[in-house]
Amino acid sequence: MKQKFDAIIQPRQAEYLEKLHHRNSGVLSEMEALAHTNNIPITDREVALFLEINTRLLKATRVLEIGLAIGYGTAHIAAGLNEGGKVIGIEPSPEMINFAERFLTRLNLRDRVEIIQGRALDIIPNFTEKFDLIFLDAVKEEYVQYLAQALPHLKIGGAVIVDNLLWGGQVAGDIIGPDQESSTLALRNFNRVFVNHPQLRAQVLPFGDGVGFAVKIA
């Protein structure tokens, strides 16, 4: 059960929801343990499942993921892809890419993922294809720019999913320390932009650490 600073629901509710699903085993469990031990940010399990559900719902064949880390969310997206589908994942860290490649290979999902090393803001403008789903989970201060650059590459009717929009409750309350100020202020601004964007029908959902969910309408 989540008991760290980013828990955003009451403990009894969190415990109940935790017990609804069986714990992951095998490779996914290893990924969770690695992330926990080494303080590597990955999506919460419920958010990862939400990614897979929406990938399947959209019958997605092309997904853009900004912020791959060790490939935990990527694995769930890849598992939900339509036949012949591909996740295009952008990640600047060679170490994270190495982990992701090894885990995805062991999950028999490596051929469904194309990994591009580099800074997302340098890479996104070069895309010419359209995506069914875009997932943002990288530098919080760059979220507004990611959205602006990536949205033209999303199909009408496609979805945007964004992680960490409640930021442990800090976007709605006190900032817990000076090191959190920049990201918190950036997320407050992004949330305003996101839910009022003229091309999106968008909402922030109160699970995980706050999940942005939108459909492109124009």
C-alpha cells in the first residue's frame, strides 16, 4: 500500500484497492523492486494498468511515450497494442534504456518498442507520423512544451495520458520543500493549460499521483 508522500487517498481506501488486484510477479515485480530500491520514478501499478486498458480500448497501433525510465509503463502499453503496433519511447538516460531493453526482452515485448535516446523537445518536432495515444511522464517543467509539440501528431479521437499531476497533493496545497517548488509551479500551470485546452476534452483523475486524461476533439 502506498504510504509515501504522494499518497492522495485515505489509507483505508488505499488498502482496499490494493487488495482488489493480485500483486505482480516475475519480471514486473522485479521492475517494481528495482525502482523502489533505487528511487527510480515509475508509474504506479494502477496507472500502468490504466495505460494498458486505454491502449486496448483505442486499438492503438502507434503510441508515443515521453519518459521511458526502466520501461514499466512501456511494458503495459506494449502488451495492449493492436497487432503490428509500436510504442515509440523517448528517454535521455543510457542507463535507463539499458534496463528497459533487458526487461522488455524478458517480457517478449522488445519488438513492439522503438527506443529513441535523447531530449524529447529535440526529437518530437521531427516526427511525421500520427499517434493514437500520447503518454507524458518526464520533466515536469517541460510538460507544457511536450503537449504543444506532441498534440499536432495525435489523431483526432486519440488520447493523452499524463502522470503526476497532483504531485503528492502539492499542486493543491503546501510545497514540501525548495527542491519541489519548480516542478510544483510548473504542474499547476500545466493543469490549467491541460483542462482548458481548446483541442482537448480533458480531466485530472484522482488516482495514482493524479492522472491527466484527455481526448483530442479538434
